[in-house]
Amino acid sequence: MFFARRPAPDAIARFVTGSRDAPLSYASPGILERPGTRGRIDEAVAVVGHGTAHLACARTAVRTWRHFDLGWVELHPADAPIDEGTTVAVLIRHFGFWSLNGCRVVYHVGDDTRDRFGFAYGALTTHAEGGEELFEVFMDPATRDVLYRIRAVSWPQAGLARLGQPLVRMLQARFRRDSIAAMRRAISACRGPAAP
């Protein structure tokens, strides 16, 4: 859904409520791992810390959506849990207008007891793009570096997204870069013990 100006909080809340019953923009969760998936697959992986303390901070950052602290992208509701089935709206300010995009958490990877943790959300039919996106953190066993990975498959769903595909692709690349920077900030600000 596109807006000429920032939507009011009650309009955002109505959008989230209305998106709860919206179907995914694709048949079933897990399309990132299926061969022959339609759309473009993009991936970014970056070192965001080192050692078990930073991995714990990275898990917390993902769990609390700190990877969305970008300034031009907002998550609604901001305190949404990452439980499977949770519906959120991603509000984006771009090129002089705003868009609201519905997503649903569809699965998790790893857990707090492993060296891998994250979740994926799927774009709903209330999203300008179709597809699925994975956000995960993990520790490289050889170097003990903590890595953050974003992996996404997408295709245009709304007419404006279709027409502006080069700009959409530019925004997607910007999101990946800015999200990595947000994770680094979150880990740097984490009040955990010093990383070994």
C-alpha cells in the first residue's frame, strides 16, 4: 500500500490487523531452499562480531528486530515477537513517498543453544513484493567470527513495484547494507561480557 505522506499510527495499526488474514504471496514457506524458486535470490553475509558473547548479543538483536533500526525503514508493531505466525508491517520511506508492506514470520533456524539463530518472514499479498527473507546469525567454528546473513527471494507483486523494478532492486541492496550496519551497532552497544 502506497502513501503520499507518512501514514498515521491508527492507519498502520489497521493495516497490521487487516494483514493478519492475508495469505502469503507464495504457496508455502521454505522457498529460499527449494530449487527452481521463482524470483531473484539475493544474499549478504558479513562479520558483525567475535566470540560467544557477541553471538548472544546478535541473537538478542535479531529477536528484537534491531536489524530494522535503519531510519528509513520501520517495523510495526516495534515490539512484535518473532514467533511463527506473527504478522508485521514494514513501513518504508522512499523517493518522496511511503509504503506499508505486510509480512508474517514463517519459520525459525537454530535456537539459543546452538551456534545458529534466526527466522524468516514471508511477504503477504499486502506487500508490494512477493517472496521470503531470512535473517540469521551464526558463528564460524574455525574463526569464531559472528556472521549475520540476509537471504531473500523476491519478485514484483504490485504494479508500482513492477514499473520501478530497478529502484526496488536498489532499495533492497540498500536495506541489506544498512541492516548489516544496524547489527554491528547493536552488538557494539550490547552490555554483555567482553568477547573472548
